Amino acid sequence: MEEVMAGYMGESIIVNGVYSPYTEVATRFYRLRILNGSNARVYNLALSNNADMVIIGNDGGLLKTPSSVKEILIAPGERLDVLINFSGNAIGTEILLTSNEFGNGGAAQGKQRFKIMKFKIASIVTDIFTVPAILSNVTAVSASSAVKVRTFEISNAMEHHGVPMNNGMQMRHRINGKLYDSNRIDEAVAANTNEIWVFDNSKGEEPHPMHLHGVFFQVLQRSGGRNNLIASETGWKDTVLVMPSETVSVIVPFENNKGKFVFHCHNLEHEDDGMMLQYQLS
């Protein structure tokens, strides 16, 4: 029951299928392309020597400009492109990629600091690379261009699996009170229009990484909880983390890729429990 409610965490962290991995590096910049492929675990990535990590890309490609951070929160389904500079370290130095503790992650998330992988300095080289000031051209989509605002209630307050509600339904992971039905269209969207979708977890107790199929979007605003967007949420996204007590608004340019698509929580157990709906683009 607890695995369904919080999502399956497991007890071993693997990278590219390897437990306790390490790789040898030289004293230069490296580009890490990161996917959080875990069922449910949210990571707060950091380096053990407190060095900067430079975010240059996310789900939808390169950001407009790079952003240096000490920690990066990444939820299941999210992707990152990150630069790490190993220059200035002596041969034999070991630097760990860790996941640090973080707050407001519900009962099961952010309570531990743990190691993910090890980088070992194996050679000294001269690196002339510099991080570009401009990475790509990302044009902001104006909120005023939206023809419709849709709100999706994802709080699932009092999420106790199997406990009957007054109307006889079980308390399960839902969106707007509905469970997934492949034969039902939940939202009808007009092609070549912009819409604002609002994911409301303001009364929730668990994180929900919300993912839309078929489109990329831009994150407009977060209220409650962290109350701000983070560096990796600029540019184009298809998955956004909505923590307990947060409401997140995104603007979605629906183009002409007509058809039936799902949107869902990217916590695998939440999705399998029914936290997924369908939209029809026509």
C-alpha cells in the first residue's frame, strides 16, 4: 500500500544499469546528459566538493542561457544537460555525485543524503573551453495568447489506498477526481492554439511530476511551496514537478499534431493507480 501511495523507491541507486559506478575523468569540462528514470524518486543532485554545475539544457533541448547552481532537483521523467568542470583537481581526487536532502517532499522524499556515482581524476589536461553566454533562441510564449485556462486538481488529499469514500469510490490517485479510462476523452483541445494548464497540488501531501504527451510547454508560475521557478524550468519542458502545497501553471502551444494523447503523473505507481487522463487535439 505504501509503495502505491508514495511510489516505489527501491534500495539501490543505479546509473546506466550499474550499482556504485565510477568513471575516470580529466581536468576539463564534461557534459552530462541526465535522465531521472526512477519509478518515483526525486533527486537533489549536487557534487561532494560543492563545485558548480552549469545547467545548459532540459527536457526540450538547450536553454537560452546557462545557469550555475550548487543543487538541481530532478523528478522522474525530467531530463538535464549539465556541464561540470573538473579542472584544478589533483590526480587521484575523487568527487561524488550525490543526492542531498530537500524539504517539502512529502513523507517519503528528501529525507536522506546518498551517493550516486564517483568521478576520479585520472589525467591533467589543458582545457580552453568556455561556456557560451547564449545557448539558443527560446522565445517566451505570452500568457495573454492563451485562449483557454484549464485547472487540474492533483492534490488527492487524504490519499489512503482502499479506504472507501462516502460515495463508495476508493481513495486513489486521480486528476480532477477521475481515474484513467482509455475509452474516454477528458479534454478537447483545438489545434494551433495556446492554452494555460494549471496543476493544483495545494492540498496534496505527495510530489507529482506532471507530464504531457505530444507537446512541449513553458512553465509560467509556481505558487505555494517553493513559490518560485528553478533554473532547470526555463526553456521548453514536457514534465514539471509539483510539490505538496504547490500550484504550477504552464503555457502549452498546441500545434497541428492532431490525435489522442495522455497526460499523467510520472510517478509510475501513481500513473498505474489511475492518475492519467486523455486529451484529443483536433
